[in-house]
Amino acid sequence: MRLSREQMLVEMGLGPIWRERTQAPLRVSGEISAGAGGLPPPQQVPENPPDLANPVPALVAAADPAHLEWPELAQHVGACRACGLCQQRKQAVLGVGDRQADWLFVGEGPGAEEDVQGEPFVGQAGKLLDNMLAALDLKRDHKVYIANAVKCRPPGNRTPEAAEMAACRPYLARQIALIQPKIIVLLGKAAAYAVLHEDKTLAAMRGQHFAYQGIPVVVTYHPSYLLRNLPDKAKAWEDLLRARQILRATPTS
Ligand code: URA
């Protein structure tokens, strides 16, 4: 049975009534700036002037987390000072969900609410993500793990810079190695860059076959982008159905 766009949205529990209530003033979404391809240029958006009387400690390269188990990994991420994002975070946000998940969703980085609550995707975009999961009969704490390309909030909710994603990548790599998901869904361009080093437009990556260390990867729109671009929710739903199809076709070990 082929669903109409409207039916797909209803199926996702979204309906035509979803609207972004406020526009985050400094957010630069990968999809929005995707035009000619390539990650958006690095931006420094200092929220506060530097406190010259109390200089921040020097940044410290992340210790290799390749062999850490979850508790140590959480400690390392919480104390990480490998990039400048540590300077304004309230806390690092490791991830949430089932550590034996079949599905791993990777977003961009914590926003303001995630920075306060210490959990990924708890704001408006998170509600949409939860609805997308529910449409697949999934929940964030059952068979699903949700992580981000960077664990600390980029100031002003800007897109993380390539160097910040590189500094954080070992943590995400370790999460993937520990979880061993059957499918990875990358939400937006930043996640695609962080995991696949792909720097194409989202439109070019959708529907393509990717893999990370043998695990199939599907690239789709970031929920924040979908809140601003309602018609593309139907495309995201198609991507999720494709991901489910791939997962179902994966032999169970
Ligand atoms: N956007 C993201 O990419 N991640 C979050 O955790 C929240 C919003």
C-alpha cells in the first residue's frame, strides 16, 4: 500500500500542525546552509567576553577511549577538555537509551535544553524525534540509543566545527563499538560528516548506501530542519522505512 504524504505525516504522529515556535537566532543548520555542499564555515560565537582575571585552563587532548567501558567512558566525556566547547557547557551529554540497541540515531550536538538536562533531544526537535520513533514502534529507551556528533553544546546552537567533531569522534566511535547497533541513522549533515566524513548535500546523501565498520548507515534530515521544512518530513519517513527494511534484512547473530 502506498501512503500519501499526508498519510505518512499522520503515521508519524506529526500532522500538519507542527510548527517551530521560536527561531533560534544563531542556529546554522547543515541543511539550511547546504546549498553548494560542504560544511558551513567555522564560526566563533562567543556568548560572554573572556574573563581575563580567571583564564580557562588549557585544553587537553582526549585520552584514547577505545578500550573504555560505559562508566569510564561517561567519566571521560564528563571531564573532557579536548576542544573549546567545554568552556561554556553546563555539562557534557553522552547519550541516552538502550546500550544494546539495534538502532543508533546520531544528531549534531546538545542544544540549550539538552545542556541543562544532560540528555540529547529533549527540546522541540526531540519531541519530533520521539514521534518519528513512535511511528516505527520504537522508544528512546528500548532498542534505540541516541547520541550526538559532539557531546558539548556549541554556543548559540551553532553547527559544530570540523575540529570539534574530530575531537569528539573517539567517544562516538567507542559508543558505536560498545552498542554494536544493527543500523545507524545520521540526522543531518554534521552527523554525516562526523561519522562518514561525507561532505555532500543532504539531498545527495539520502538514499545512498553507506556503512560504518560494516554497520549499515542511513542519512536523513535533522529533526530541527524538519520543524522548519514540513514537506520534507515525508522524505524523512521514507528514509526511516528504508532503514527499517535494511535492519529487517540484516541476519541476526
Ligand atoms: N539537536 C541535536 O542534534 N542534538 C540534540 O541533542 C538536540 C538537538
